[in-house]
Amino acid sequence: METVTVVLSVGKDRVEEFEAGFRKHELPVWQDLQARGLLADASLNRLDISSNPVKGAVQYLVVAVFTSDEGHHAHDDHPGFQAWNKIADTYQVSGALAFGGETVLRLGD
């Protein structure tokens, strides 16, 4: 398994638009990858706690748990994600932070 997390800083005036766009564009990508057995779990989380807040932004944590590194590559190469990624950049008021690697311990299914 591989877990990838991204922190996005979205302008406060664009929150509703961003969340609607996420549901419209990225959620179908997740559903496709899950149906193909490549994505175990994923979530979009509005952050109330941040050690690196950005003024004028609502921060989001995107978490994707892939069944292997193949899933991560399939996500990044997915045409739906590539299109959404360009759109999502327009909502951000600060650079995204990305982290990922092999999942060492996971509680759940």
C-alpha cells in the first residue's frame, strides 16, 4: 500500500466552487480507481488544525491510500485528474504541499 497526502490552500472566496469542482472532477477518478482495485480509500478533509496556516485560505487535506504504487501512477496519469489538477490550481492562494510513501501500519479493513 502507498499513502499520498496533499495540503491545498484554497482562497476563502472560492471554497464552495472548489468543493463542487472536486466532487465533479476528482470523485469520479477515485471511483474509477477504486472499481479497478487500485484505490483502497480516499478523502477530502477541511482542516481546522494546521501548523502552517495560510492567511485568506481554507486548507484541505487530500488523502489517498492506494493498493500499490501502480495505483498512484494510474491516478496521476488519469485524464480526469490531469484536467482537474489544472482547474484546482486556479483556486489556490499558496503552493500545495505533497507527501507520500509506503504505508507501514493501517487500522481498518
